[in-house]
Amino acid sequence: MASSREYLEFILEQLSLSEDISYKAMMGEYIIYYKGKIVGGIYDNRFLVKDVKAARKIMPDAPLELPYDGAKKMILVDNIEDREFMKSLMEKMYTELPEPKRKKRG
């Protein structure tokens, strides 16, 4: 099941306190970026973030879920109604996220 555009817009609104949020559509789902780094995505109308220590610390009881078959498990964010929490989550995760891969020139 693909994620809806309406759910993407809802998540983007909930992340609106954070600067430099962007997204990329990918095979019916959406990858979410914060300051150019991938923080997670929207899969089957669920907001999932990478399983990093900072996210685990502020959401210790959040379940790990598969975004799609063959992927690494990610943390389900269930406190999406709280914009301050969402901003804090992005900021705390940022330093643990890998730098974007540079595209090779060909």
C-alpha cells in the first residue's frame, strides 16, 4: 500500500517547526530529510525514523517496524501530534545521522 499525499502533507505540517525539512517521493512512499540528511520516511502512512541512539533515548518504548520487505527495521513515531516533540526529535537525531552520499561524477 502506498502512502497518501494527504499523510505526507500532515507529517510535513507537524515538522514545520524544524527548518530545512524536505522529501523525495520513492515508489509510492516518501523519504524525509532534515538539513540534507535522511531521518526516515513515510511508509504505508506511518512515519518511521532511523534506529539511532538519540531516537531510542527519547522514544524508549516505540516499536521497531519494517518500512518494506528486505529493509532494516525503523522506529515508529507515534507522538506525531506534538510539534515540539517532532522538532526535538529531528535536532537530537541529526548528529548521529550519516552525511549524504556524494554523487560520483561520470
